Amino acid sequence: MSDAAQPTAAEVRAAAEAVKAALDRHLAAVEGRTGDDDPAVYAAFNELAAAAEEYDELLYDCHDEVTPFEIPAGEDAARYAGPAEPGVFSVLIRRDYVVVEPKRLVAQAELVAAADPDLGHEAETTGTADALGVLFNEYEPDEIASRHQEFGLEEGDATLWIATAEEPAEPGEWLNTPFDHTDPERILHRFEFSSVFDEGADDHDDDLPAPSDRR
């Protein structure tokens, strides 16, 4: 966006006030709902989403800042068509890493394996493939994410999707194909993390997701 097209602080403030008003109307609609499919709730929801999107865009253009609101990433993005008050949901996560210090990764895996007699022969880890199996068997993914440098890893892009469902899945139903049946219209929230949002964002705006998805 050129300097001439930059929104003013007053416009950002007005958009913030519009979000507050839309929040009040949405809460009032929810409190007065007449059933699970009350059209007034859906209308208030859409109004709130539109107000939040407008505020998010103006905030980013004026102050280079974002909000934690989830806004569809453009006209081509699938619109949420799931339940307004979901009782079942899935969390879909992808995190990318680069192995920048293979020797450190292998050494950490060997320490873990040596301390666990049940792993036996795996104590002599021969490469990164074995090391990754040992470490992810020992640690939760969140712990590896918080300690990635200790394991010789560099973080790449990451995304987290919250997808709703009508009924819980049967035990073992999706274990062989966990990501194959995600309906885009069931994605309630998306949170994306990437260094591209902080480094040279002005040079790549056309390639980026909506500002509200940036972390």
C-alpha cells in the first residue's frame, strides 16, 4: 500500500469501535437465541467477522500490527459452515524444521537411548533418521519445539488448524489417513507462524495470507 493510501489513526479507532459494537450485538443475539440455527446469531456472527477483518486490515496498514482474530484469507477462502457452538473438534498441526546440526541431534538421541535400557541397540544411533525416532518417542512435540536449538534444529513455518465435527470419530477410524478428510468449510480457526511475516513483508504482500493469520 502506498503512503497516500495509508489509513489514518482515526480510521483505525473507528474500526475498533465498530468491532466493539459488533461484539455487543453478537452477544445479545447469542443470549436471545431461539434455537441452534437461529438466523440472528449467524447474522451477528458474520457482522462481527466483517468488522474484525476491517479492523485487522486497517491496524496492519497503519501500525504494522495484527490481532489474534481469525479471518478468512481472501475471497477464495472457504467460509466456515460448521456448527456455531461446536462440541467436537480436531487440532491439526504442522511444524517444519531444518536439521542444522546433525551431530548435535544424533548426540542428544544417543543420550536419551543410553538412559533407557528398553531402547537397547538404538543407543548407537547412526544418523538423523534414527535420532528423530528416538527423540520424538521420548519428548512431546511441544517440548521439542521449545527446545529445538538444543537438538540442533531450526524452526521453519508452522500452522495450527481447528476443525469442527458433528460427531466424535470412532477409535482408530482415521489413524492411517489423519489429514485426508479435513473439510475446508469445517476449519473454524487457523493460526500461522512464519518468519516471512517479519522479514521483508512489504516486498511480499501479494504472497502472504490475510494479516490476521500472521504470527
